[in-house]
Amino acid sequence: MGDRLVPCDSDKAPCGFETYDDIESDARFIQATADKAGERLDVFAARASGETRAFVQRLIGTGSVCVNGEERRANARLRLGDSVEIRIESPAQTALIPEDIPLSIVYQDADIAVIDKPKGMVVHPAPGNERGTLVNAILFHIRDLSGIGGELRPGIVHRIDKMTSGLIVIAKNDFAHRALAEQMKSHAAGRVYLAIVDGNIREDFGTVNAPIGRHPVDRKRMAVVPNGREAITHWHVLERYGTYTLIAVRLETGRTHQIRVHMAYCKHPVSGDAVYGAEKNRLGLEGQALHAVRLLLTHPRTGEQMAFEAPVPEYFTAALRRAGRDAAQPLEVALKEGIERLLHERF
């Protein structure tokens, strides 16, 4: 579905409020500017979205409504000109069908499961991807899942892109889901990615602190924009191959396409990224060379500090060979040392 302005006679939003669709999650976004000083956030959000006040209060409670890029309480008073973004997940279109799809379960107990998602698998169903998703697979392999994510995404606490491989944690009950979601929100849970990027990065490490929001022209893309939401990405060079660089990346925030947008912003786009990078792919990749290699979290019930790792997949190592990496040198040593430096570096 394309971008659109809600017409003045729409039943869902008053004239002048912009709504558009998220191509990855099939969510509806409403971008609105407060036109009455002192109005409660839940009252304004109901008016802007055309939904009930009770419904938008639930959205506010789950962090789906932001004011100037920040979450607020339902009774927060707006100032004239405040920017309000409302995210509304689309209702289920079809019943979810468990599918016997091979799944790499790295860890599982009564509360959580950690999955090594393969490249090319969509996390949850959406128009055009109703079958063959991670959700379809976990419904077959994992019977007990939290319901907080809604019908189309049971157990899903966070997402990674279709063409990104690696670790994702699944909540098996609502208690675990709430605890893990809070860890993601407070940055207590950590994620480390491997990325091959175009070009030779001269610095050994660095941080990108640049707000991310919808591209002002192409609403299907994200971009660094002045009024975007805070986004912070830390990176550390692992190896250099002349025209390509292997880096480890730690996310401090979790915005849509954050690593891809930030590295493109630094003029070193993720190799193979047809959306934010070069049109010509010289490494034979299908999609971006981005792999969620490590996941750190606190177990929601026991409080245990846990760390999980996903092996580097063949598509990634093949791209490294094409980039010029010497296959005789053990990759594991460079990864272990570089990731440890990234996790303990003071940026």
C-alpha cells in the first residue's frame, strides 16, 4: 500500500493528519501536529486516529504513541506544535497456520526461546508473506507463546529484517514478554551484529548518534532526519580488505533499519543493501551482509545474565572471501577479540 493523506471526509482521521503504511510490519502510522495547547495525549490521539480513547490508551501503554520521539503517559498535556506519531498494528487477515519449517533453536526453557533466524525468512506474517514466516515455524515447534504481540506475532519481542540473519528472542508467556520488552526499551538487553560495509573505514571504532525517521520523500525508507527518534550505533573495525571492511556493531537503540541507515549515513553502506547502498553488488549477496551474532539479556524469571552466539553463516563467509579475506586466518579469533572490545569500549 502506498503513502496517502487521509481525506477530509475520512472516518478515521481529521483533515491534515498524515497516515502511511509500514511495508515491513503492515502497521498504520499517523503523523500529526498538536493543534490545541493543553489537550491530553489520549484525547488528541483518539481524535487524530479516529479510534476510541480506550484503544489509544492501550497503544500509549505499549509505547506505540510518541510525542516528539518520546513516550509519554496518556494524561500528558500537549503543547501547540508537538509532533505525535501513532503506530497501529493491522488486525489479522488470516488465521495463523503452524508450519513444519526447520528451525534452529539455540536455547529454550519455560519462559524464553532463542532462535537463529536464517537469511530470507520474514519474522511475522504480512500481506505477501502470509506463510513460511518465523511465526509460522515457532507455532509448530514451540507450543506456549505470549499473546502480547497480537494474533499475527505471538511471542515476538523484537524483530530483525527479512534479509538479516541471526539471533532473536521469543517470549513463551506474557510475564517474560513484558520483562524482555522492558529490557529492550531500557537497553539492558544487548545485541551485537556483524556487518560487511563498502569502503575502507580508517578509524578503528566510533559511534553514530543521529536521529532516524521516515524519509521525507520516500516514505518506504528510513533516513537520518532532524525530527527523527534518537538512534545510537556503536561500531568497531574487525578487519579491513581494502575496498570492504568487516565491523562489529552494537545497538544502543532499536530503530527500523538502524544499522543500515547509519552506515549509509557514514558513507559506508552495508554491502549488498539495495535499499540504502550501491546499486551494483560485487560480493554476490542477496540482501545486506548483516548478521545478529550475539544476544545478551537477563533471564526474566531467574535474573541470570545470559549470552548467546550464532555461528557465522555460509553466505556471510562466502562474501568475506570475495571481499578479499584470507581464508587461512581463523575468523573466530578476530570476532571474539573485536566483539569483546566493542562490548567493553567506553564511547
